[in-house]
Amino acid sequence: MPVARLPYVQHQGLQHPGSVLTLAVTEDGTILASGGSQGTRLWDVVHMSEIERPSGSGVRGATLVVIWARQTEEAHDVLYAGTQNGFFYCWREKDGIFEETFVIQTPDIGEITAMAFDSTNNRLCLCTCNDIVQSWAISKDALTGKWTPTNVFSRKLLNFAPRAIAFAAFDNSQDRDIIVLGLHNNGPIYTLRGRTGEIASHWSVGARIGDAAFNWRDGVVCLEDPDSGPALFRLSDQVKSRAYGIERDRAVVRPRKVCFGEQGTTVVCGSDHGCVYVFDTRSGQKLATLSVGSAEWVQVVTTAEIDDVSVIFAAQMRAMDCSEEILVWKRAQPVAEKKSHRNMVAWFFKALVVLGCLAFVYQNVEPILKGIRKDLPETGTNAQEDA
């Protein structure tokens, strides 16, 4: 039986200039990155406000992919973004301000459809609409201190249309294998050698893959099929273990993003009719249907845990020149948990009051006692001599 969960409640959203095509949240849930027709933007999730960014879209075209990465020697999460015209670039936070560390255009100049980062080896992998898969080593220049990318390999996979890519977490080598998943040809999934790009293995799910989300802890991958919705596969034997059916407009086939939420216990997916669906990962039970207020295509979703509260971010896909709202839902907290939180806050303020009283006594009573002792008649040897 799935654990009973309180409903998601919609909160204040973010007004995003231009269309929204991709979303990603830092590990601590404090900063949201969004990409779209007007480039990449940054948002302070705590205060629900925009953060100053280094640059707009320009010749790079619309931002199609954003990911946050834990990079060696960096105090904060680093942002990587890929664009419509084949550019990828890196932003990092320094002294509270984001700056661009590098920007480079891929040789094939194709739309970048997915990216992943390996924090163990500072490796970035990406794939493009031209069926190209690339691996880049990110290294720091000893003299300038700037990070620079060096191409490790570039490989073309025919009739593939890659939609998702990831480093194999079960591979602990210095050059982790790369898993890349495609939309065409019955959903091919290739495992490439991290050093050379050679094909190590290949299997097919028999359906198109619009997106993928990996849960390495439980050894599963959730694949989003534009025709029938998300499905869960075991990585050990490549067997489908669960399907999550969603309603759809059969007239149009549109890929949607899928992700895990609530520490892997839920699967969250968009739709082509204005809803975000939340499923229990194990049972497949539909836990919530979150409406965005219209029947538009909800292409982009992502999740985060912020102060132990589960949060879902989503955005609709309309015309490229339209402004969109990034919608925000938060899981309601149990009453007992809220009460406990209020009790802790009350206890904290009571403790402050007690400490303040003690400080007052120390600062004001001690001088009074000193004055009283000074006015008392002397005792002991001096008193006896006077007698």
C-alpha cells in the first residue's frame, strides 16, 4: 500500500519572459534555472525573484537544456546550458554574482537535446538533434584559473534522435560509461565507452522515448513514451516493471519531461492537455492531477526538496514569443509537523527572553551589589584595630 500523502497546494509562480523549454533546480533547492526563447534565466526560489544573469540568448538561440552540476573546487553548484544553435556554456557563482566561465559551439551546429555531468571526473556529455553524442573533459587552467572544455570524443548514431543522456552511476571507473536514449527506431538505448565512445551495449524498449529519468539508488529508469506515458524499467534486466497511464490528445504526439520526486517515491510527468500527473513509483497509483488552468501542452516539469517540503515546478509550451508562468506546487505539511515547528519557534523565542533577562540581571544587579558591599562597615583586622 502506498503511503498516504497530503495534497499539493499551488503557490505563487514566476513570470518568465518568453517560452519555457527547460527547468532545473540546485541540489539545495535555492536556485531555479529556466531556459527558453530568451536564453537562460536564474530565480531565487526562497524569495521568488529573478537573479541577475550574465547574458541573454543572442546568436546562441533558445536555451533547450539546463543542468546543475557539482564541480571539483567549486563552492556552489555550477550551471551548464545547451542551446538551439549548438552552443553550450557554463555559469558559476562567485561572491554572490553569476559569471560565465566559457562558451563553445559544437562542430555539428545542431540543437543540443540533452546534457549530463559526471562530478567524479569533471566530464560533460551531450547529444544533439543531428544524432551526435559528445564527451568533454572540463579542466582548470593552472595559470588563469579558468575552466575550459576539451573534447574527448564525438560519435554519430544513425536514425536515433537522442532525447536523454546520463553517466552510468554503477560504473566507478575514471571514464564512466555513457547511456544515451533515442526517440526513433523503437526507443534505442546505447551504452558508450566513456573514453572512446565505442558502443558497449544496445537494447530497445519497443517504443519511442521522449525523455528519461534515472534513479540509480533503486536501479531503475523511468522512460516517457509520447504515445502512452511513463513506464518504469529495471536496469539490471531491462524489464518493464510498471506503467503510468495518462490521458492524451491522440491527434498530436508530443514528448514531455518526466522526473522522480519525493526522494524517488513518486513519478511526475507533464501532458498535452494542461495537467501535471503525480504517480506512486511502486504501485503506479495516480496520487495527484495538478491543473495549470488551461488545456495547453505541459512540456516541462522538475522537482525539488526545499526545507523538507516536496515542490513541483512546471511550465506550459506555447508560441516561442509568448511569456509564460512557471507554476509552483508544494506538498502540504502534516498538522502535527506544523505544530511541532511552531512549538520549536515558540521555545526558541522563550529561550531568547530568558537569556535577555539573565543578561539584564547581570548588567544591572551586579553594580548595585558592589555598591552595597562598599557601604557596609569594615570587618576583620582593620575593625579590631580601630576598637
